[in-house]
Amino acid sequence: MVKVISIQDDVYAELSKHKDNKSFSQVIRELIKASKTETSIGDLSRFYGILRDEDAEKIDLKVREGRKNAVPRELNDVN
């Protein structure tokens, strides 16, 4: 079934950049699928080498300690 939708000009321009020889439906489908997938190692590869392993381990340890020491709050404590 075909549906007609309206989009703003800037959104159309962005979709057009991804279009190549695909239909807009294919482009939208791919973008939706990509937004639902979990982060993969491939996605993180651009960050490879920024930190040495020992530095990353230290940061990970600090984060875990912080989470362990965190005190849960009640929703009404947020205000």
C-alpha cells in the first residue's frame, strides 16, 4: 500500500543524499533499521587507539566503582 507523506525541505535534502539509486522507501527503511541495531565493534573502530588499554581499564574501574557507590534516589528526591 502506498501512503503519501509530507516532509520538510531539509529532511528531503538529507534523504536525497542517501538515495543514490534507491527509492526513498528503501532509504527510510535502512535508516530505521540502522537506528534499531546495537552498537557494534565496527561502529567503535573509529575510536580504536585513542586510549591505551591500561588507561581504558582504569576508566572502566572508576566507572564501576562510581556505580557501586551510587545511592539510589526516590523520584520525589529529584526536585
